[in-house]
Amino acid sequence: MVDEDGVRTKTAYVRWMDLAEVRVAAVPACDAPGLDVVFVLLDRLGRRCVAPCGAAGLLGRLLRLPRFDSEAVVEVLHAQTSTERACWTATIDLRFAG
């Protein structure tokens, strides 16, 4: 689930205000041949939340991050093998960014 506070999956939660890095990865699919594309969100405490690229509202929210590298997302979406790219890294403390 993606909302104005953060991203929550069945096993993890990362708040936007604690977000430190976003990575996009093509990983082997669990239930079929091929690759799944996921976003890996890391917070300042080292917690990570892995969410599918198609999670409702996630990409739209990520695109609102300053300097989000959408080219990295496109590159991973077209990958033929497992790969991972950073697409955003915090440069300021989001808790104090209006």
C-alpha cells in the first residue's frame, strides 16, 4: 500500500520522511520464467521495503522525488538479466523539506 505517509508491504514499512535511497531491480520471477521489476526503498535506519514496480500509486509518488532518475527505471524495465540501479538518493533530510 502506498499513501502520503509511506510504503507498506506484508513484511515491511518505510515512511517517506525517513527515505534514504530508492533502487530499482530486475530479479528472477518467483512463479514464472523471466524477471520481475521491483523497487527497493531503504530508510535511514537500514530498513528496506521491497515493492512491485506496479504497486498502485508507487511510481507516481516516486516520480515526485527531486532528481528521481526515471532513466534508471526504463533501463531496468528493458533488462534481459538480473540487474539493480539506484534511481534516487536523499541529499537533504526529508523531515525538514516542505
